Amino acid sequence: MAVAQWVKTLTFYEILVGMKATITVFIQRIILRNRKAITLQYPHEKRALPGTYRGMIALLKYDDDTEKCVGCDLCEAACPSRVITVISSEVEGEPMKRYAKEYYMDMTRCLFCGLCVQACPVDALAMTTEYEWAKYNKRDLRLDKDQLLALGDRNFTVREKKLEFQHPNVAYFNIGHKNLPPKES
Amino acid sequence: MEMLVFAGAAVVKITVVMGVVLLTVAFLTLAERKVLSWMQDRMGPMEVGPYGTLQPIADGIKLFFKEDIIPAGANRFLFSLAPILSLVPAFIGFAVVPYGPNREIELFGVTIKPFIITDINIGILYILAFASIGAYGVILGGWASNNKYSLLGGLRAAAQVISYELNIGLAIIGVLILTGSLSMVTIAEKQAGGFWHWNLIGGMQIIAFVVYLISAVAETNRLPFDLPEADSELVAGWMTEYSGMRFAFFFMAEYANMILVSCIASVLFLGGYNAPYPGTLLPDKLSWIEGVAWFTVKVYAFLFLFFWLRATLPRLRYDQLMRFGWKVMLPLALGNIVITSIVVYFVRR
């Protein structure tokens, strides 16, 4: 055995094994052409994203073009990175109904965990599949309400129907509505 | 008049050789990235030009327009001198390499050898001497940067280049004993007439060849012996503080050195421009094409070997490198000298 080990050492056997491995890949790539690079040429080719991809966060609207957000601040409370700032206010003349007067998301801090989406009682927040948001100025990543709504419009063309039984003066929450009786049509 | 023709011919030869070498250096950078990526299931540069073929030009333009930074604590004179001291010896060695058959042509009554810039009788010694000066560029660059990583890289380069240059010098002595000449042209000429006349096979210099190859990889600071650079330990070693054209000089010197050691290896061990079969296939007038082609093929095969090694092997540890150089390569090279001397002594008698 010792002799075999000596012969292996003297002939650089292990190195030759490694060099055979690399030249095999080289020949397969260049001469036989039965092997492909695993590279994805990113700006030209893009990976197909799964439906559950957690990209930029968007605010949604109902099908009658009204905002879903009721300004409850739960997303702000749920956010671990303090991305969200909600300035809530009541709708003028309707003291029971509130909405988000201003809504900011500082996406530089966002870690795309999706806790705000889970926390939202009215499903007003959603995660899109957008991710190409490189900016020259980092202040451009502090999104306001209009930008977030535009993101939602851009990515979710089918909007949720606004339920009719909702009283116009009462904020609608979707929490306990699983057991609602079916609506009479 | 004769002087003028002679000087003109020399200038033309130097221009052609320098142009070819610089072009090869530029496209070696691309070739290296491409070969490495092909061996590693990647694609390499693909953006500039078709399949990334114009990447070296883009790199060159980028390096040319980059800011030239000299660190505040650096020794400005040595910091500027080091890249030049590294680049010039790398190019100067090409003066004695025979690129083709030792032909003579008559031009306005002057005899000119078109494929050899100069045939000095100490050719190989001249190359080794200038290669040693190239090491100063690395050491001075590392010291003048006033950076601990640069200094460590420079020190490592000093130790490594000295120990492996010794092995190179001893490895080629076997060839010199067989040839009885230090001139690169004579060494190449003596190996004519088929591959069994090459020093590697006919001269039984296989140990010297292996020692030379490994030491050449170590001397050009290439993987797996790139300890002076050692990206993962020393940032970029002695090149850490360099940017722009000064960095490009070091980079070009590294690749020019690769070409130079490949040229020496093919001349000393693989017969230089000689074909592996006796004589030439083309008629005598055109046989120089064959010679130059064979020389090119051999040099590029060595360059491919450099890339191949880099794609395969991880970096050695520093103590492994030193032990391998002094305890393995040096005794092998010395033993080769002894055996070759004995064989030559008895065969000649």
C-alpha cells in the first residue's frame, strides 16, 4: 500500500483526477455541447417568479375605485422594521368612518416579511412581484400613498368587489365574516 | 545605409512582436475568464460585443479613465516606479525568443533574421536576469503602498519568487548541459527533426520539465501559487492600493510573464518552432509558416494549462508552498542535473 501511495504522490495522481474533472466539463461545454451553463442572463432573461413571491408592497382599491384602507394603523403596529407610517383621519361628515390621510412606506428598511399584509383586517395591502426598484436617490424609496396605490393598480387588475351590506358610515372589517349568512340576491 | 536598414528592420520586428504580445495579453484576460467559466458551468463575459469578445477593450478603456489614486502615506516615487519596474522586464524577455526558423534574408545588402529579434549567446540567462528584476516591482509596490496587506503580499512575493526562481534556474541546467549553449536559438535548432529529438523526450528531461512548469506557475504568481495576491486573505496583496493604469501595468506584467514562461518552456523542452515530425510539410520557401504555427500552438497549449490549473486547484498554504519549493522541487532539480551530467558524460565518450 505504501508503494501505491508513493506512486500516487510522485505522479500527482490526485491533481490529475481534479484536472480530469474540469477538462471533462470543458469538453462537454465546448466540443460535445451537451452541457449548458446554469447562468441566467439577468437583464435579458428573467426567472419565472412563484405566485407567492414577496416583492414590493402595494395598497389596493375596491372595484368602485375607493380605497380599501381604513386607516386602522395595524400594519404600522405589525411592522418589525418600522417601515410604515399611517396618518389616519376621519372622513369629513362621516364621523364613524376613517381613512388613511397619508400613508408612507420607507422601502429602504423593508425586509419583505409580509407581516403587514397578514395584519391588515380589510386586505388593503398586498405583495406584488415587482423587484426592480433600484434608485439613484434613496429618498425615492420612501413611497407615499399615491405611489403605493399605483403599484396596486399596476399589479392587480382584478379588484375585489365592495360588499353591499356594508353600511357607508361603518368601517368594514373582514375578520368575523367567514360565518356570515349568504347574501340574498 | 546599412546601419539604417538594420535599425529599421529591428524596429519593425520589435513593433510586430510587441503588438502581438500586447494583443495576446489583452485577449488572454478574456480567454482566461471564458475558459474558467466554461469549466465552472458559467458563461463568462457576454455583454460587450458578440459573446463578450470585445470585453478586453471595454476593460482597457475603463482602466484608462479610472482615477489614479496614490495613498497619503505612500512613497510616491517608488509607488509610481513599481508598476514600470514590473512591466518592462516582462516585455524585455521577448527580445531573445526565436519565433520561427533561423532564416536569413538579404535586404539592400544587409543580412536580416526575420523571426529572431536578437540572438545573444546568453539568451536564457538574460531572460532569467530580467525576470528577477520584475520581482522588485512587486516587492517595492507592496512596500511603497504603506498598507499592511500590500506589505504582506510583497513579502510573500519576495520569498516565493526567490525560492522558485532557483528551481527554474536549476531545472533548465539539464537542457543547457544537453545543448551546450545558453542561446535560445541554438537550443531550439538542436531539437529539430521530430518529437523524439525534443529535450522533453529525447533528452529525458521530463523531471526538469515538470519542475520548470510548477516553478513557472509559482513565479508568475498564478493559482495555485497566488499567495502574494491571495484575494481571500490579503484583499489583492501588493496590488491593493493600485488603481487605474498603474494597476493595469501590474496586470499586463502578470499576463506577459505568463506568455514569456510559456515561450521559454516550449523553446527549452518542446523544440520551439520545430514540428513534431522530421522536416516540414510545406515547401522550403513557406516552411517558416509551419514553424511559427507550431510555436504558437505550443505556447497557447501552455497558456491553456495555466487556466486549467487555475480552474482546478485551490491555493496552497504558505508553509506548504515553501516546503514544496525547497524540499521537493529543489532536490528533484539537483538530482536531474546529476543524472543528466552523468548520462551526457558517458554518451559523449
